[in-house]
Amino acid sequence: MKRPDDTSYIETAATRKTGGKAGPDLPVDLTTVERVQAMVLGWYAAHARRFVWRVPNPDPYVVLVSETMLQQTQTARIQEKLPLFLRQYPDFSALAAADNATIIRAWQGMGYNNRALRLRDCARAVVERFGGLLPDTADDLRSLPGLGPYTVSAVLSFAFHRDVVVLDVNIRRLYSRLFLQLTTTLEVMPESLLLHVAGEVYPRGRSSEWHQACMDIAAQYCTARAPRCLFCPVTKACRSAFRLAEAIPPRVSEPSHRGKPNRIWRGRIVELLRGLPSDQTMGLTELKTLLFPTEEETDGPWLERIVTALERDGLIDRGQAVDSIRLRS
């Protein structure tokens, strides 16, 4: 399950429970909320997925690290990698002291290496401004580098057990199908309505348990393209159950080279540099040969642009010879 750090919503006094009405034309039936809550929490009590970051009173540091990893990486990979990462970086102070090359090497296998640098920069801010302890207020968390709205709400809910709404792409999908009668797998509830429903549906005092349960149900049953309605624990309350025709999302174009997205090439370059001893560099000619055994005319200019972007993003450094690169120290 991937959880991109897109948007979320943190409840305020102005958005407290409003008696089930978001406006005069609310098309969502919220009278079944208590029934849905019982179904979700009852199922979760018996079938919750077990992860190393899910414990009754988690370390906020572990919650932040795991949520950062989960943004673009499958849970099975995080289950494997997180203990290794925590062994090397057990707290904010250890992570804050890491240089770029070391943290990128520790991030091996999880992709999107910029996340590792943002997490390290966040750790430095926590050490410098909060004495190495993750703050427990929304405003303070928002002030930290690299924390988007989803991560802020997830930390407040999962680490500090605050009553907040947590919305990721999976929960959005589950709420949309539960409370609206949709017809295709691509449809989703309008954002303003979704925010209202999200604020109404979660049980106060159980935000962490509730949102983890919804993520599990969405990941295992209410999937993006082929929902398993026959087995889903909330089918009897779902307005879209057995009604959804599969729809394939339009392909999003992205910068590519030789038929592969640039982000894949970037990861491959970092992976090659990660295997070098820390005191060695790799020449661009050697790198190009490793990437492309048969050279094309466009490879050289394209590679120069990619290397420049990696340098700008803080992932690599050029050696004394302009034609050589290595992971940034």
C-alpha cells in the first residue's frame, strides 16, 4: 500500500461535529455511521495487520520514519527495511548527524531518495529547535521541513493519539464508495464533501485505531481497480458494493528516455553510485556505458541534464574533474 503525502485535514473547533449536515444538499447518508464504526473496529480487533511500527504506544520518531517510508514504498518492503534503518539511526540525534551519502546508502531499496534527505533535514530541525523530541502540536509539526499535511495528521493520530482526521488516497477511496453510490472504480467523492464525511465518521478517542483500520480495509478489500466486495467487512453498509465497473486511469506522461521515466533512471544512477567506496568517484563516460551498452546520440546531453538535476537536489557531487560524480557527503 502506497501512501502519497498529498493532502489531509486537521480538525479545528469550526469543523467539529455538526449533527450530520454539511449543507442543505448533503447527498451522503450519515445515519449509518455507528454501524460502520462497529463493523470497521470489530473487524480490526480480529484482523489488524501487524507491523513493526504498530504498537500501543509508539515512539513518535518511529511513526515519522515509517510514515515517510510508506509514502512511496510497499508495506512489505518497509517491514523489512525499517528495523535495519532504526538500528543505524535509532533517534533524531543519530539521524540528524548523518551526511547525505550515508543516509542515501541506508535508504537502499526504498526508492525516491530525496525522501531520505528530507527526513534527515527534519531530524536536524527537531534536534535544533525541539531538543530532539518531536513536537505534538499541528503548528509545530507543520513548521518542520518536509512534513506535508498527511504526515502531520498521521503523526498526531498515530503517535500522539489526537482526535484528528487522517486522509490518504486509500481512505479517500473507502469513504467515497461507502457513502456514495458510485459506478466506476475511478470515481471519488468531491473534496469538500469528503472532508465533511471524514470529520463525521471517525470515533472520537479512537482516531489512531480507526484510521489504521480503514487503511487496512482499503488495502486488502476496497482496492483501486478490483474491489473484493464479496469478502469486505463493510460490504453490508457500502452503497457502492458490487456496483463498480473497473476503469483504468489515464496514463500520466512524464519525462522519459529510451522508454523509461527519468525517475527510474535517477534511481538507477544513485544505485550505481551507492555501490562505490566512499572515497571513489565515477566518470560520466563510465556511467553512460553502464546505463547504455549501445550508445545513442541523445544519451550524452540527456545524462548531463539528469546529473545536473541530481546535483541540484543534493544527491550527488561532481568531483574535481567535471566528468566525475559521487554521492554527496
